[in-house]
Amino acid sequence: MQVVTHTDRVNNLSFSADGKTIASASADNTIKLWSLKNRKLIKTIHESNDVFGVLFVDSQTIASAIGDGTIKLWNINNGKFIMNFQERHRDKVLRLALSSDGKTIASASADRTVKLWNLKDGKLLHTFIGHDNDVTDVNFSNDGKMIASASEDRTIRIWDIDNFATANVKGTSLSFSPDSQMIVTGTGKTISLWQRDGKRLFCYFSGHQKPIYQVSFSPDGQIIASASADSTIKLWNLDGKLLRTLQGHNGSVIRISFSPRGQMIASASADKTINLWNLDGRLIKTFPTQSSEITSISFSPDGKMIASANRDRTVKLWSLNGKLYKTFLGHIKAVLDVSFSPDGKTIASASEDKTVRLWHLNGQTIKILPHSDIVNQVTFSPTDHILASAGEDKIIKFWNLYDYQPLPDLSGHNAPVKNISFSPDGKTFASADSDGQVMLRNLDLDNLLKRSCNWIDDYLTSSQNSKGDFCTALYS
């Protein structure tokens, strides 16, 4: 029998679903299809670069992982090119994996990332960042809710992809309802209300004349407030009915904050003022005109103080009568966001100087946490000692506030992250970027840990022909 071979190393193999055909990927820039029945070559597909991975995706289509960072689809019957995936890795693609439902492909790359793709249109869904060297292999769990990746950094990472993003939720600003069951988003001049699972409710609010900068639920969950570049704040009920418009600023209203009991709203404007309002629309107090634009404000948990972030590189602490308690100095560029910890003893600030600072209320710096780019927002978890921060680097960072060590980052946004929020029950994390993409992440850590270790037990049982005791040991 004549033996047909590749002319360079064979990098990867894949069986067809019916078990009749094998595909091979080679450094000789080809994919070869072989018949298992007679061991003969059926077809050769020519590439322009090393082929590191090959994968049957259905009875008619094969996917290839290429050394130039691209993923391509080919027709098996005629060997013709179908399409490139819409984006590419920054280095060679080494392996591919198909989800159990056949709708999603995962790719592992020498650029140290794992990417998820929609097989139908080749659109990038998510990028997982965390490995410190080439990612050499990737695989889906049987239920399709997790991915395992192997790397030359000598680690195996398990990534949760269940509810990592909700494609139909759109917004550049967002807020959870107090019961954690709804999300309100602002996009352009409109406001939308969504269920926690990403399904749009019937409400769709419209009334602002210019873009909305922030939306927020009242503490009782019955009112939604919106701040806009049209210099107004609008209050809405949950049916989308406009209750009243708060007018008094002479510039864009950039941020709003409800008092803890929901009786007042504080607003920060490009006109360099902070206004304090009753919910009936009456202006209670205008804080003195500042020397620079106020970028963010936050009520203290006891409702007795307001913290402001300012473009003059300061954080300021105010009484409700407009008296300046303290000016915090330390940032070397504009401060873009400020947030109180749940116990009211700590303030976090995010800055254009690529840092997050933690402060005592006396203005003393507790800790400086670094980012790789401008930090747009910072927020505390309501149930855990965790801080989240996000910015222009498109990455969401988490920090353990017991020892200030970084926790695993979240990635997936293709544009700078402008808004982040923990649900009040601490089980969901939402983020919105400048392109209007909103991602919802499951942060039920105990549930994730149990699912992860159960998967490992299944693997140990099947691979070692013995009962996996990882979970038993972990929870004993």
C-alpha cells in the first residue's frame, strides 16, 4: 500500500463524528483528510502558514488553528475556504475545542489567552486572560459551563463561562435593584429595565435630550434616577412613567447618589457644583463652586457625609450642609471615581494616574493598588471584603482587602470598561463598556467551587479508574 505522509511534523489530529475520517494538521502548511476504512488520503487543504490545530465542527465543516493567529473554516467535501473568524489572536493558535452544543469554539494561543467564538458567524465572544506563558491546550466541560486550559506556565486553569456575558443587555451605565432581581441600564438617551437573567422587561424610558451618564435605583427599589448631559436629573417609576425632572445645574450632570434611606439625591455636575435634592425635586443645598470638575460622588453608609472625586487630583469629604471636612491628597492625575466601603470606614478612589487608592477618613493613604491604564471606576463588594476596579485597559481587577493581594482578573470587554457593579446579594457582577456591551458574571463563589471540584472528581474517576475524592477532602 502506498503511504502518503506530511512533509513536516504533524501537530494535531481530529476524528469526524461518524468515526470514518481523520483530519491532520501539519507544519507543512496543510490539513489532510484520511479515510479510516482504507487508510488513504482523501483531500489536502493548503494553508499559508503552519497549521497547529484542526477540529471537525460538523459533518461538512472543519476548523483550523493557524500560526498567523487566525482561525478558519473549510468545507470538507470540496476543500474550499468558508470564512475567517472576525478577529485573530496576537500569536499562533495552538488548539481548538468545540462546545457540546456545537455552537461555540474555544481557542488556545501562544499569546497566553483563551478565546471563545460564535461558530455561526466567527464573532469573538470572550477573552480569558491569566496565563503567564503559551496556552497549549483547551477543553470544555461536558455541560459546557467551564473551560480548562493548559499552559507552558505549568498551570491548569479552570474558567467559568456560565452567564459570563449576556449579549442582549446593552448599556454604558447600570445599576442593580436592591433585591438583585433587576438591572437598569442607560444607553444614549434611553433607559431600559432588564431581569437579572438578561431578559428585557417591558419598560423602556425616553425623555432626556442628551446622553445619559448614570442611572441608579433608589434604596427601596421603587424609583430610578437618571443623570444626563442635558443638565437634568429625571426620576421614573418602574413602569417607565416620568415622575419629575430636577433642574438646577448649568452643565452636564455626571454622577448621582441616593442617600442610604432614599430621602435625598446628591448630584455632581460639569458646572463644578454638588447639589443636594429632596425627592420632590426641591433643591436643598448647593455646595460651593469648586476649582475643577467633579467627576463622582458617593454618600457614606450612615448618610452623614458625601465624598467627591475631582479633576484637580483630590478626593474631598463633605458634610450635608456643604462644609468641607477634609481634602485627600496623593493622586498625581485626575480622580474619576470614589466609593465608600460598606462599613463606612474606608474610601476608595480611582484615577487617571493608573492607581486605586484606599484611604482612612482622616485622609491617610492605606494602600495604593496599581492598574496598567486609567482606572474609571471602583466599587466594594456588599458581602465580601473585595474591591473591584476597572478602566481603559478593558480589564476588571479584584482585590482581597484582608491582605490587598490581587484576585483573578475578569476580561472579555472589547472596549474600555466604564461602569461596574456588584448585585446587593453579592452573587452577580455586572460591567458595561464604552461600546454599550454589558456582561453579567456569576459570583456565587461557593457554587462555582463545588462545580469546579465536581468536574475534577469526574476527571480523576475516569482517568484513574478510581473514585475522585477532591471534593470530599475539600469539604471535610
